[in-house]
Amino acid sequence: MINIQNLHKKFGKNIVLSGVNLDIKEGGIFAVLGPNGSGKTTLIKSILGMVIPNKGTINLLGKSIKNNSDYRNKIDYLPQIANFPNNLKVKELITMIKDLRGNKTTHDDDLINQFKLQPFLDKKLGNLSGGTKQKVNLVLTFMFDSPLIILDEPTSGLDPISLLRLKDLIQSEKAKGKTILITSHIMSFVEEISDEIVFLLEGQIYFKGTINELKEKTNQTDFEHAIASILTENHA
């Protein structure tokens, strides 16, 4: 699905990605983890074409993404912070995104029902709470049918019931054979949902594999301690 080779990116003198090599196979849930400043967001934005690397190649479904914007139609993306126009109503935003993507979807009605957004459809986005905005964000992401889904901190601001719905949604998309990339600071969510994790440290892939493999590598019995031991070991 995604093949990344020798990816480098620096902003000024700050080296953010330093020779990243990564293969993500088709189908499954992959969590991209790492401390703040490890390069997670830059890596994801490079895949999305929002950041242009200094060096290296990114192939999606066997084709280079360089000078090729069409590949973005194969990605559904949930940004960490969605900056919606405050004066638009929720239903106007949903219609606008459908028009922009040119995709016929009827899935938005199901998602609106799932996240109980009917009472908010005629409300302006500027008047919504952070949690409700995140539910709108999730509807916009999942209402299309793309083979790759990228979710940047998807649990942000969600109440427990909406979090359960999100987990069900992610699993149902996986069951359709889709590839899902997730970043999250919530380790319990990552442990429950992920097939594999990709751990970035100082701009490089430190580890890629299952959570059990990480526990074995770090001699830890639980996931949070395994992550903590990587960070302690590398800051000793």
C-alpha cells in the first residue's frame, strides 16, 4: 500500500526525518507513535503531499506520489485540528465537502445517525463544542470509500459512547480490506485497535511490528511500560 524509501526532511537546521524506510502492507490498522518532535506529523503530511521531502521516495499503491495529485482521491484524512469556517452550518459543510470531492456518497446519513448529529445540522460550526466538531470531522472522513484512511488523534474530545462508535467504525473499515494509519497519544486505544505499530524516534523508524513483539524486545509485560522503556533508554 505505502512504500517509503530514504525519506529526509528538515525545516531550516532542524532535521525532522532522517532516512525513513517504511513498508505498510494493504489491509490492517497501523499506529504511528513517537514522542513530540519525533517526526510523526511530518511523515503523515509527506504521505498526504502537504510536506515536500528534501530527499527520498513515497509510493502509494505502486505509484510515486511525486507530481501526482490524483492519488489523494484514494485517501480519507482526519486532521488533528479541523479548522472549519465558523459561519457555515454543519449540513452546509457536509454538502460542500461532498461537492468538492465530487464523490457520490449516501454514507453521511448513517454516520450522522451513529454520532447523533441530527440536532446540530442547522447549527453554525463556530457554536459547537470541541467534541461535536470532532464528530463532524469523523463524518467528513468516513463518508467516502477510499482504500487508505489516515486518522490524526481521532479520539480527541470524544465522549465514551462516541469513542466506542469510532472503534466499531475503524474495525468495519478494516473488515472491508482498507489500510488505516492512526496517530494517538492514548496508549489503551492504540493497544486495543492496532495490528502493528510504527515507532518513530528522532526522525527514524525505531521499531515496526506487533505490540507483543515490542513487549518482547523491551522485556516489558505491558504496552505502556514498553513505550516508556524505549524513551528512557534513549534519553539515558
